Amino acid sequence: MVLTKGKPTPVIRPMSPRTMTALYADNSDDWPELALERRRKKDTFRLYDQTHVYSLGYDPKLKRFALISLAAHGSPYCPVVRYRDVEDLDIDDEPISQIVTRMGTRGDNMTDMVAGQVAPLMTLQDQLDVTTFTLKSAEWYSSFRQRWVVGWTPANPSDKVKSAASQLWTFDNDPDEVKLGEFAQTTLDGYLSSRDSTAKFIATLSQTPVHELIGELVNLSAEALAAAEAGRDRKIGERQTGIGESHEQLAQAVGLLQGVDVPDDLEVVWRDTSARAFGALVDGLGKLAAQLQIPPDQLWDRIPGVTLQDVRRWRKARDEGDSMAALTGMLDKQAKAPGATGSKLAIARPGQVR
């Protein structure tokens, strides 16, 4: 994300890592030292540092790159917030299928390590492509029964080499005796089983529920469905932690540009979309409130499908209900106080003063 001042509010622009490169110092990972953005216009770039934004482009008069414009971005640091998929300190030691090698300006070899959600699975994807190709080849040429005749040939010899469901193979080895027969069709179960096994392996490595990848979902209970999606939930939780920190960093930067005090303990709250038994979850939340003395309103946001607006409405309704209960209690107390008529509070009628 690139954050710059604007009118009337700051401007936030999401950037692809393919169009921006950021350089970080060894002693700071929050904000980069420099960031270079490639613009859509040909041969145009933007360079960000801790104070200014430099627009660079090709000058036809000078026949070289030159500074086009210079502007202050308004932040005390380079206004680029990094969003990372995972935090992997040993990524250079892992085999990655997509490696691009080019020659640098000084003739030394430079290697770009391509990582993400898809690159580690490319080898298995290639294997799946080969299996699918052979499956389709078998379906096209030999998934049907092929008939043959020995002792007879058609008038056109080129028709002998064709393979199709309606095609008849002929041989003239024994013209005195005509024989009829057929070749058995090719069984495709091995190809299908191999492709399903590869897809399951991909689902395991990518922490994707198998039933979502190959469509095998038959009468699963809520507990079994939650167990099947446990790996994906852990994967999502890991990314929510990293992306949440980036969101908090971005919110504090926006507050600084707008002059709004953003608390340091700002926390991103994610909605729970996991598949769990609703009754069991509510029962567990009730036990937390009863046995651990946790205030029930602090557990409302843990109910699946509940939004922050729902929690706010519930708390408002609870506070209004508490106010009415307090008013009722005060009236009852006054009614039982000494000097009250009987056990009821004397209430003046319209036009009557008491």
C-alpha cells in the first residue's frame, strides 16, 4: 500500500509487488528506506523516500532519464506499507520452481526467487497437466471398443490407419478366410485415480480442504467438517496475524496525516467464518461466562456471523434496559419509603398537585 496526502483525506493505493520494489534497513522492518514504483505509462517511475516523492521519466531532449517533478508526501517516513503472505526466514533454502535468472549490469548473475501461494505447487500442477493430457488422449483414441476384420481391406488404403469409434480396422493377411473381432476399450480408472491422488496431495500441501478441491462432500457432520477445515483455518489465522499488523500500521499512518490520535493498542478484529456446530459453540461461550466469570457482552463478538454493528446494537439495548430497570427500582424504593401512602407511591392526577 502507498499512502500519500490528499484532499480532503489521504489517498491509499494498493500496489502489486510486480510494480513496486521496497528496500528496508537491517534495523527497521516497519517502514522502508526507499521504494520504487513503476507507473503504467511507459518509462515512468516514482521514487519514495522519507520526505519526498520523485517522479522520474525519459526526457527526449536530454535523451536520458531525468527528474520530472518533486513533491512532499507529508509523512515522516517512506509511505509504503508492506503486506506479506507469510513470514519465512528460510525461503532461500527451499526449492522454488519458478526461478528467473538474468545478467546484471556488472555481468554478475542475479536470481529472483518467486514465492507465494501458487509457485510451490507448480511442480504438482505440471504433473496434473500431464496426467490430464494422457487421460484425454486415451479417451480420444482408445476409450471405445475398436472392431477389426482379417481377410478383407477397403478400396481406399488410407482409411486403414484411422482410429475412431465408427472405424473398422482391416487386414489382408488371410484373404481366403475372413475373421471378425474387436479390441477391448482402455480402462480410464488408473488415470482418474492418479489425478485424484495428485489433487489430494496439492490440497494437503496448500492446506485446502480436500472436499472443496475435488468435490467429495457426503453427509459430513459439523464436527467432521470442522476437522476437515482445521488446516485451512490455521493457514487463514497465520495470514490474519500478518495482514492485521499491516492494517494497524496503515491506520496509524492515516491518523498521522489526518491529525487524529490513533491508539497504540489498535487491533483488527476478523469475522469468524469457520464451520463449527453453532449449538456447541454457544454452549462453550455460556460456560466461559458462567465458570470463568467473563462478562457475557465480551463474548458476543465471538459468535459466528455477528458483526461489530450487531454487538453495538446489543450493548445499546442492554444499556437502555438497565436504565429502565434502574428507574423501576428507584420507583419501587420510593414507594416503600416511610411517608408513602400504603405500599404504593402516590401519583398526582392531571391538574392535581401533591
